[in-house]
Amino acid sequence: MSSPRASMTGCTAYPDSVVETDDARFFMVRGEDGSKHLVMDGDGASFQGERHGDRLLCSPNAWNAALLRDILPWLRPQPLGLQTSMGFGDRLGLATPGHARAAEQYRDVAPIFAQQSVRENARTGRSPQQVVDDAMWGLFQAGWRSPWGADADHLKSVEELEDFVAAGYTLYTIDPGEHVDDEAAASPPAKLERKLEGLPWNRLETSVEDLERRFLGRSFCMGPIEIRLDREALFRAAAKYGRAILQTARMYRHLTAQMSTSRRARATGHAFDLEVSVDETETATTPEEHLFIAHELRRLGVAWVSLAPRYVGRFEKGVDYIGDLEVFEQQMTKHAAIAQAYGPYKLSVHSGSDKFSIYPIIAGATSGLVHVKTAGTSYLEALRTVAQVDPFLFRRILTIACDYYTKDRATYHVSGQLSKVCPIGEYDDDELPDLLSQFDVRQVLHVTYGSVLDRLGDRLRAALKEHEELYADLLTRHFERHLKPFAGRRPERGTA
């Protein structure tokens, strides 16, 4: 197909975006100021735009996005089931073309191009609908035609579900971490008994006696892995995760009800993927506790596609895994056996970006039944872009990051130290991009994105739009390293 000839003065077309239907022709153009527009050759009566001869020049707004999704169904997110998958979080709404370019080379890793948590939306000033629409326009520009997903990440309450359901999300990550009792992991027996007595057994639809009948005196064999829970291990698991299991079941039932009446959900037959996440806690999830969680969720009728335990070691933001690789592999092998026996379902790895040392371990242990989430690493590549093209702006960004790091790090697992982030004036301009490879600098920049965007968001986005090809190239190279270890894994398709 030949590239469209944009008749609008100063506009350049993206040839990969060209789509022809029976009634119209669509493509994306870029204006001299970096703005993007949808161009339609055809009637276009329902689209909002300005007529230029036989063409309609349309803003990439929510109205036009919804119309385009109805015409081009591959622009709608879909449930991805048990496919090996990776989440491409995008805090700025500009990274999807680069993400798609990398994902294009590894088609057997299913992409989730729209992924944002409630916390990230609050700090970036974006809505769930904006996140999906930004990803969709980026995919349209890149010519992406394969299935992709949208992840409503780290949902903590039923009140947070509505906007994501209305926006057509297809993966819902339930985070009951606030209901996990980390103290139970080390409580003495007497205190553990009190914690157990305080659980809402009627709402859990069970009792201590029923719990003992289900677990004690049994061997749970999962391939080469055998797990037995004694009374203390069972009570500790129940005290630690009982309320979290109840919250997950409550949110799952509420979500199921909402999806059954959602207009957007009709496009997927009201199907959705569910993830259960207990990763943002202080204590690791033992294999015994993982088995308990899976067993009880299944008993309560919850159907899930992926589960994120709190793994051993440290999964800090924007840096490689910190911990004993041999211990991690031993534990991951057990977690994978449980996921295979009780689903099968995928193991999900949160704060999964840049964990290059353990990707081969994860890929091997799970045989492709895995989902890896990334988010802030794309923002760091945006800052690497700025460091190359606008050193003055990058210096201002790092200065703000240092000023707000102490406050902003409170809700993240990071150990980067301000004292190790040298004064920015000590570096020449050509040395600034290399700062994005330093442990402490990466973490200081990673968690302060909200403070930076509040003050320099417009400048940052303008620089990235002006140099969008460089940003896309950096993202492509960066994510090729993330995707390659998981390529070639083909787990069974479908849902758990």
C-alpha cells in the first residue's frame, strides 16, 4: 500500500498507520509543532474534526478514539489469558510506539500496553480512559494489529473499579496488601492464636475446624514438589492472609457484577482476566502460604489468571534483583509448581523491570506461565532522552528529584541514597546520559516522577515529542533486553 499524501500544510504522515476499510481510509499525521492528528478520507460524519477538502483532520480525543475502536476492533484491548505476557507501563502517554516496536520482534510475548495504577494516575494527573486512549493512539500510529491488553493495576477497593470498567480494561489486578497481616509471619504462638480468633470466619465461609480438616495430615504433591502444613504453619498462613483472601473475593464478585452490565465489556463477551497481588508487603510469601492462598481463593469461587506473591529478595524500582539467586530459584520453582497445580495460572512479577539477572530463572521455572510488569523504566528512558537532547532540562529534573526524594520514596521499595547522587554540577553535558545507569540516580529519578511532572511536565513532554524517534529507539533497545529471555515460551492459551 502506498503512503498517504498529507494535504495539510506542514503535516507528515506515519505510513505504518494507514488503514483502509470499505468506506474510508485512516492514518495518523504529525504537525510541525509535534501535535498528532487522525486523518480520515471519507464521509466521517460522526468524527470531530476540520474538513480539508476531501479529508477530515481530527483531534486524538476520547470521542474520536471510541469511534475508531468501533471501526478497527484490533484497537480494543482484549483478555490475554495464559499467554506469556509483559506489561509496558507508560507514565507520560508517549511510550507506546517504542514499546510496540520492541514487542513486534517478540510476538509470542503478549503485550499489555495500557498499564497504570491508581497511585500512578493520581501522581500523573491522568484518568483510566486517558491511559487506554494514549496507548491506542500510539498503537494506531505504529500499525499494531495483534491482541493487546489493558491492566487496571493495584486496585485496593471496590470504589476504584468503576472508572476502569467504564474505560474497557481487560486485566484487573486486585491488591489486598492492606489486609495482609505481616506481623503474623513472626508472631509467637499465643499472639497467633488471638489473631486467628479475630478472623471473620463467617464471611470466609469456613471455620478453624474446617480449615484443619482441609489441610492438616495431608501431603500436597505438585510434580516433584511436596508440601505439608503443620498446625503452626497453617494458622500462620490463615492469620497472615485470611483477610486479604476475603477482600479479594469481595472485589472479584463486585467486579464480575460490574462487568456483566458494562457496555465496553460487551466487546469481549464480558470476559476479563484477574490478577491477585500480595507483592507489596514486608514479608515474603512462603510456598506453604502460596498454596494456602490458592486453595482458599479457589474454594471461594475466585477465578484468576495470574498471582503475584511477595518473592524472596528485594524487587526495588528500576534496578536489578537484590538477593541470593540460588535461594530465589529454589523458591520460584516451588511457586511455579503450585501455580501449575492450582490453575494453571501465571506467576506475576511486579517491579519487574531491569531484573536481568533473574529473567532466565523465571522463564525456565514457569515454562512461560509468567507475566512481568514494568512501569517506571520507560520514564527513565524518557529522562535518558532528555539528558541527550536538553542537558539544562535534565539538570533541573534531577535537582527537583533530589529535593523531593525523601518524601516521594515513602510509598516505594527503594534503597537509593541521596548522598550517593553527586551534585549535578560535577558532570559535563556529555556525561549526563550515563547517570541513568547509576543505581542511586535511577531510584531517585524513578520515584519522584509526580513531583517532576507537577513542575516540568509540559517541558518534558515537549522535548519527547520533538525527539520522538530517539525516544522510541531507546525504548526499543531497552525492552528488547526485557523481552528476549521470555521469547519462545508457548504456554497453553486460554484462561485459568
